[in-house]
Amino acid sequence: MSGAPRSAASQVTYPPLDVPKAVADGVWLVNSGPMNVYGMPMPIRMTVIAMESGGLFVYAPVAPTKECIALFQPLVDKYGPVRHVVLPSVAPEHKVLAGPFARAAPCRGATFWTTDKQYSFPVNLPETFLGFPGEVRRLPPSSRGLDLRELGLGEFEFEVLTAKASKESVYQEAAFFHKPTKSLLLCDAVVSTGIDPPEILLSEPEYRRALLYHARDDPLEKVEDTPETWRKGWQRIALFTNFFMPGSLVALD
């Protein structure tokens, strides 16, 4: 390919999105195509809630691509601007998306919340280097005993799970409960995995190649591009990415 070399940023491509899917009155899910994490394609899911007090609450945001903003805009037009953006996890696949989303146009003026154990590796950089907006609010360990109305979160309850995952890392996740819709928001603590790959993993040849790759029993095996092979590859990916050996976790107060 001729011409000047492109910068690393210009070579980044983001996966497609599903149209926001209403799962309850005032609650939507947005499924992003997978990111490549440790060689595994991982779909990312964002939850959006229309707050009774006005505006939107965003949990675990996806990449703010033009497609994402276009799909998101009708919700903003109908229910008002984004009031809160929550990064509920320290996992890199969520952390790299939350900051850019919080800085996007629909979120300007929104409060950006994170758990308190955010980090970077191998060097623990300042959060401004992680793409977070200028002001970051820390979630307390629990909403119990707090007057969340002062924070604009009176419709919610939350708990933050913190555990020692290994010698070098901490697992953290904030679970939110939206009282008006009785919706429980979780990131990775609870996962529902079917035997067949999600449709979005079949939407691009690159994703299907990942399914074929992980379906092999031998490095040199050539597998057929069939639904049966997709299923086999998906089940192996799901097992690998979700087997965290919880018995080795140490809960931190």
C-alpha cells in the first residue's frame, strides 16, 4: 500500500453495534462487537437507563463511534442528556472505552464514576493518561447509609465487590440496582452463556475466523466453516474467559 504510513490511532477499528434493545420500560442494552482480549473475542455490553428524575444513566459504556452516537441520540432526544456514566470494573476492555465515551458530546456535563482500584500495567500511570475525563468520582464501597439523592443517584443502590485476584492484580466490580425498574446491573460477576455463539460474533469474517481458530484440536488442523464448528469454538472461548477459579479469590474489606 503506497502513501504515508498511518498512525497507530488511525489504524484502530471498532466493532459494529446492535441497535439498543429494550429489555424493560426505560432500560436498554447495547451490544458491541468483540474486542480482542488475550486472543479471545469478547463482546462488550452497555446498559442505559432512563432515570425518573430525568436524563440517562450509562453503565459499562462501549466505544463512542459515530455509529454508537447515532444510535444513542434518539434516547438523548427523548429522555434528556446523560447524567451519569459508570465504569464498574477495572478490566482493561471496559476501562479503555469508558473514558472516551464519557468525553463524547452526549455525556458532556455528566458525572463520571469509577471503582477506587483503577490501575494500569506495567506502569501505574495517572488517570488522565487512561483517557478519563478531568473529574472522576469514586464510588464508595456501598450505598448503604448514604443519602444518594445528594449525588443524583437516589433511584439506585450499589455494592462494590473487591477481591485479590492474584499477587499483582485486584478484581473489582460495582453492582447497581435501579429501584424503579427493579433492574440489577452487573458487569462480569454473573454471566449467562448459551451453547451457540452470539449473533454479533457471526457478523464479520474476522470474528468467525476466531471461532474456527479455537475449534481446532491440533495447530495444523483445518476445520470446516460450519455452525457446528462455530459452536465448538465459541464454547471453548466461553470456558477459557469465564473460568476464573473463584476459590482462589480473597475478598478485601
